[in-house]
Amino acid sequence: MSFSDCIIIIPARIGSSRLPGKPLLKINGVSMIIHAYNCAKSAFLGGPIIVATDDHLIAKEITDNGGLAIMTSDKHVSGSDRIFEALEKYDPEKKYKKIIHLQGDLPNISGNLIQSLAKAIDDKKKDIVTVVVKASPDEYNDPSIVKVAIAFGKENPSINDLGKAIYFSRACIPSGNTDIWHHIGIYAWQRKVLNKFVNLPASPLEKSERLEQLRAIEIGMNIHTIVTSEHPIGVDTESDLKKVKKYFEDIS
């Protein structure tokens, strides 16, 4: 399968209220943003990998390590806005039709998972594709963990099964005796869908839950989900940072 029209973009901003300077924090001697960049390279999609940032120190960190960084506005409130600006600057001719939106604070996302996103978005009927994993009980009522209600069309979905997201929430959904799905915030977009999305105002549910993907659902875009067994560590707090440092120590 060819990924020649697929581009990977990683948004990275310097401001973080809970973990200042997060992208440049070292994990076993390597900055977090370089870990994320290396994860993107490990997918071997063959297309460009760009870090979209509002900070010259982050840009320098990327270029010093042989990568490509594009400066973006410091006014963006979401990662999708930032990656779209970088995309338009890098590719005004619109060569790349599919966009993989990674996160700079997921330093141990696997290349296989990124490739799964690229394969799924190759279907033009899919607007947006993202990833879910079964949540652990201690995550059910944690508002920092986004949960998803998903229609799979069958009971007991398996690894790599595709479902359709019905709703995203910081609350524990759905109720009852069913699996709770933890949303891993990486996405694959059709370019025309991303273009439409970033030009829409924030929606009421998006504002309420503080989850921009609800804007897509409210206007009728389809968001498909891939089931994975992987549980990459998102780094938002000092506790998360300790956890991911231990992860890299254990595998080194």
C-alpha cells in the first residue's frame, strides 16, 4: 500500500500550565518532542514529517536533530488549527490529501499504530480516524481521560476492529455493563475534511466538554475508531513524566 499522499504533522507549543516547557523536557537524555518525532519516523510512511510549533527553541531542537519544523501562530487554541496552518504553508499546491495528526506529548506511540491510521484513512469514505483502547477501572472517572461511546455493529470487538464514534466525553460513558473506551488523541484526516473543520466555529458540545472532536460530530462528520491493545503514555503532569521515564528505562 502506498502512502505517497500522506503527511505526518506534530503540533508542539511551549505553553503548558501543568508542565511548563513540556516538549523540551528530557526523557532519558532525549527531549520529548524528539521522542515523538522518532515515533513518526518509525511508521515508515515515506512522506514528510513536520513539527508545527509556535516556539523557536522547539523549532531549533527539531532542525538540530535533522527534522523539519514550521513556525505557526501563537494564537491557536487547538492542535488541528496549528497543523492546518503548517500544512498550508508547506504544501500550498495540495499534493498531500491525507494528514496524520500526532501529539508531541505521546513519546512512546508505536509506528505500527501510526501505520494503521494511514491504512484506515486510505478509504475516502472515512472523514476522520482515531484510536481507542480499553480503559482501566482507575480511568473510568478520571476527567483527564477522554472516553468514547462507539458503535461497532457487534459485541466484543477485537484488536484492529473499526467502529464509529457516537460521542466523546470526560465522563464515564456509556453506562451499564459494557466496555469503556479510552480515546488516544491521534488522528488521520482527509485534507478536505480538516479544511472544513478548522473553518467552523467551536460548537456548543465542544465548549462544554472542552473536546474539539465534538465539533466534527455535531456537524455530521464521521469519526471512525481503531481498536488497539497499546496504551501509549500521554504526558501532562510530573507523575506522567515519571511514568514515561520509567518506561524508557525499562526498555533500554
